Amino acid sequence: MKKITLLAISILFASCIMAQSLKEKEVPAAVIEAFKTDHNDIKKAHWEKYRGKYQVTYTIEKKDHVMLFDKTGKLVSYNKQVDKSELPSECETYINEKFEKPKIVDVINMNINDSIVYSVAMRCKKGTMSCF
């Protein structure tokens, strides 16, 4: 379990190092326009350049959202924190079958190339785990 936690921390740290914070004026106009098309009401957004793409992070109703655009403004992925109740019942059934007394603590809905994937962080008898 310690190895999994250390790996997760290492990945998070590496992604922070690889991302470069940007001011909005440093982001291509096509990317800003694509973001503002559906999110013009977002006043506080944090921009980063990550592996040649533009990532914007913002919060709506205390839930984190992350969008990744290419330089032309095409949406590559959209991740959002969701309530446990939004996790499909098939996922929850699988988790309950595979883990002893799991307590789901965080659910991320990831839309990558029009495919939906859920990332689930949970506590269970063997410690804290994340699964995709």
C-alpha cells in the first residue's frame, strides 16, 4: 500500500513539475474562445501548459473541473469531480464486490475522446486506494 501511495505522490509531483503556469493572455486566442464559449461565467480559472496542451482548472459549486485543449482550441479531455451518487451503479457494485468495506471518498468523471471513465478514491480495510 505504501508503494501505491508513493507512486501516486510521485506522479502528482512529476505532473506539477511538467506543467507551466500561464497568464490568460499567454494562452492562444482559439483556446480561450473555446473555453469561454460554454464557460463565460467562470471568473477564476487557472491556466497551465502541459505537454504542449493548455489546461484550465476551475471550481463550480465546490467541485473541481479540469479541461485540456490543444493549441487550436479542440477539447482533448474534460474531468470533473462529481458526487458519489453520480457513480454508475455497475461501478459501485464492482467496488463493493472487490473491496472489503469500501468508503468512497472522491469520484472523478473523466471524458477523454468522448469516452467516459470514472476515477474513484476510497478507503477500505486495507487502506486508501484509487481505481480507474
